[in-house]
Amino acid sequence: MAENTVDFQTERKRHAKKRLKKRLRVPAVIFALILIFTAVYFAAGEVRRSNFDDSFRAIPKTIRESRGFPYNEDELSLDKVTLIGDKPLIVSDSGVEVISQNADSLYQLRLDRSDTRVASYHGRAFVYSNTASKAYLISRTVQLASFDEGKPIVTGTVGKNGAVALSYSTGGAQSVVKVYSPRQKLVWEWECEKEYVSSVSLSSDNKKILISALGVDNAEIYSRVILFRTDKTEPQFDVTMKGTSILKVIYSKTGKLTAVGDNKTVILTSKGAVRQEMEYADDALYTVDSDDDGNILICYKEFGGSKLKVVKIPSMAFVFKEFEIDYMPESVDIKGDSIAFASGSAVEIYSSAGKLRKTYECDRDVKTVLISNTGIYTLENGSVCRY
């Protein structure tokens, strides 16, 4: 009989433990998911976290009544429109404004100047001016940082991870270049005594910076293209190119180093040697553009300007893709394998192989065309339109 005796106290403890485990099971799963989400969030990187936060901050702004497209502005004060991520960023005399795909106002930065410039990359934009010392780093919904060097900013850029590079002139040097971390900490500085810095570009990990600088020697123009590690003071390479003005350098996320000049475009190796070179006539360069993936578009005039040579330099390859169009467009844009040309009230979308994919008939003459993931945005007589 003793073997069949039940210990009620032990049974109560056992059942209590079971009930406790059942009650804790759901909170434990939720806690584990929170830990996983937190780890992924912080591992995503500075810019992705900022873009994620932007999405949540934008929700209250996109559920109210929208002005809709066309998004009208004062034509006399409207300077240009570009993209920050996939959202239109309007630049006017009063400052900059980010709007959503439904024309909701997501963010406004008030400025008192008429020469505002914007460098945008991966959902962030560096806003500066050649006549003002103060510059700003913004996302699509908030101001992230501000910079005041005490001198007007000559050129600037924002890197993939949110770092900022800028240059300005001082009494002691023709150009000073600085790199700031995403946390606004100064991580690198360099002074160029003789030449004016014309362009800067950061590597995707913020560990390298590509610089172009213009100078004159015995009445001959020359350019220096210099690659630095941002933890060293000596350059990785310093190449001089005579007889050309390098106007833009591009350090793509694949590591390709491209220097675009007024009469030639050069792709360099990590040691500064010329890997590829494309030449064109002096003053023939029409436009240069690049997308967030590092695809580069070079357009230059041919046959006295009766034709436009279109050259795409893919981010993942070293084979140029070329074709021609028979007119001079008002605006050009590239995104992936799509290239847009605006002329009059028409916008044509080509592949990089030169095949016409789509034509848009717009309401008015198009000053600017921008390719987004959902279609195109245009600037027409002071209005931003969406197609």
C-alpha cells in the first residue's frame, strides 16, 4: 500500500512548475525575438538603421491629406529636384524639402541662400553651399548632423555608411579636405597647398577617399588624382594628369576608381595605374552621372553636337557599353540598366545597349528627369510631376 501512496505536496509543485513553464513560454519567445531583432538592427549599419527609422517617422506624415502631384512650387525660386533614396528632394531659395511618393511633405530644412548644393547617397544627403560655411547631413525625415568649418564649402559628398567628406579653402592652403564619421567625429584631415580640390569620393567602408585637384603649371592645366587611407597621412597613390581637368571622381562600392575629365575618362587601379581610358574632344563632355550601385554614365557631344555619345561604365564590369542619340537632351539620369533622356515634353527610357524601352509624353517641357523604382519624376515649369 505504501508504494501507491500519493504525495500531494510533490504533485502540486510539479503541476505548478508545468503551469509556470507554459506561462513563461510565450514571453520567452517574445524576448528571444526582441533580442534577435535588436542584434539585426545594430548589425545593419548606420544608414540602414536611419532608413528604417525614417520609415516609422514617415508614417504619421503620409496618412494626412496630401497636396498630390503635380507638386507646385514658385518657379522663380525653384532650383532643382533630385532623389534622396527613392524620394524627391526639392531645392529652392528657401531651402530643401523631401516629399513622399504621394507628395506628402516628409521633411523641410529652411535655408537663406540661393546656391544650395546636394550630394545624395543611400537615403542620406549632404546639403552645402559655395557661399556658406554651414552644411547639413539629412535623412528623408530628420536632420542628422550639421557642420560649420568657418569657410564656404567647395565640394562635399556622403558615403554609403553615412560618413561625410568636404573641402574648403583657407589662407594657409588652397584646399582642406576633412572626413567625418557618421557620428560627426573628425577622422581624417589633409591640406593641399597648391591645387584646388574639385571632387571627393568615399569608399563604402569609409576607410579610403579618392580626391581630384586642379592646378596650373607654366600656363598648362593639370590634375592630380590622389587615393588616401583615412587612417594614414601618406597617399596610397598620387597621379598627375597633364592637359586635362578632372571634374569628378567616383569610388564605387565595388572598388572601381573612376576619374572623369573635360577631355577623357580614366579608370585607375588601386596603385594609380591606368586600367582603361576613354578620350573625347576638349569641351565635348555633356554630363556625368552615377547611381547608388556605382553604375556611371558619361555623355559627350559628337559631330559638332549633332549627336550625343552615351557611355555606361557598369559597376561590376570593365566593358563600356555605348550608343548614340540624335539630339541634345535637357536632362539625363541613370539607374541600373535604365537611362532616361528628357527633350521637350518627352522622356525616353533606353537600356544600356541602346534599345528604346519606353516613352513618356509629359504635360510640359521637362527640365529634369529622375528614375525611381516606381517610375519617373520630372521637373516641369516649377512643378514636380510623377509618371
